[in-house]
Amino acid sequence: MEGIRGEAPIAELCSRYGIAENTYYKWNKEFIEAGKRRLSGDELRQSTGFEVEALCRENKKLKESLADIMIRYDIKKKCRKSGIAILRKKVYETDPRRESGNGRDCRALT
């Protein structure tokens, strides 16, 4: 940044930091090009290993959550078809002959 700001001659900066002048100019060019790409809206960049691992963990959790929801949905669907109602996280047997209110025998099957 000192070289870009013109605070010191490039030769002096390179000798101070122990790099060749052509390396400085190469880095300077890459820095300017990256700035141009960023300003033009090109936000594609290399991700770090940590970011990839975090995204993989999040992806795994989301897949597990989706699988859990799908299993619960399938169980609920099968219970409805077989005459079992799920109420308040307990499974109750359905008795269609029962005359009281909702037609459910309130004996828990769990």
C-alpha cells in the first residue's frame, strides 16, 4: 500500500521488505485487477477450507432435518389411512362407532 500511495520509492520498499521489484509490480497488477473485477460486480472468489467445511456441516444438518420432516409426514399419512389419529404427540386409536364428540377413543397406544 505504501508503494501505491507513493509514500516511498518502489526500490526502497522492495529492499526494505526483501522482495524483487518485478514481484512488487506483479502483485500490484494483481491487486489492481482484483479491484477492477470487484467494482464491476464480479464477486466470484476462492473459498477457504473453513468456509467449505462450515457449509458442508450446514448442508448435512438441513438434509437431516428434511429427512426427519419427511419421515414424520409419512408416519402421519399412514396413521390417517389406517385409522390412527395423532394428537398432542401421542397416538390414539380411532373408534368410528364411538358417539362422543370427535369419535376418538382416548386410550393412548404408545
